[in-house]
Amino acid sequence: MKKPQKQVTTFLEKWLDKSIRQYVGAMDEKNNGHLHELIMGGIEKPLVEIVLKETGGNQTQAANILGINRNTLRKKIAEYKIKCNNKT
């Protein structure tokens, strides 16, 4: 039985809230800014890698799960230098 979407959303919101508060609290003048870029880069690459692994490298299926175009997925694979055996 799958978890309802709301439970997943609530978990993610709580996790992000805690993580981002800790990071922002530790920021100083040297590393201010670029929080969005840091968070998105830190999340996006492992997300793409995990979904590709779970789909056996099937890029069409991974793109569908991620809710992005297959060409966008291929761009991210190249951008993050992700090794992917299956090109479909």
C-alpha cells in the first residue's frame, strides 16, 4: 500500500525546514547567497542518479517519473556527468 501524497509532502517539508534552518544559521558573510543553487545542485544530481538506478537506466521511464522531458534528463545526465548504461 502506497503512502498518501500528503504524508510524503509533510515529511519533505519537515526535513527541508530543519536542514535549511541549520544551514542558514551557520552561514556567514563569506558564504552568503547562492542558497538556491546549492540546495538544488545538492538534491538534483542524487535524485536523477537514484531514479535512473531504480529504472535500470531507462531514461524514458526515469524522465516520466521525474516529470521532465527525456531531452532535459539527458542534459542533466551530461551536466552532472552521470554514468548511464541504457540510453532508452
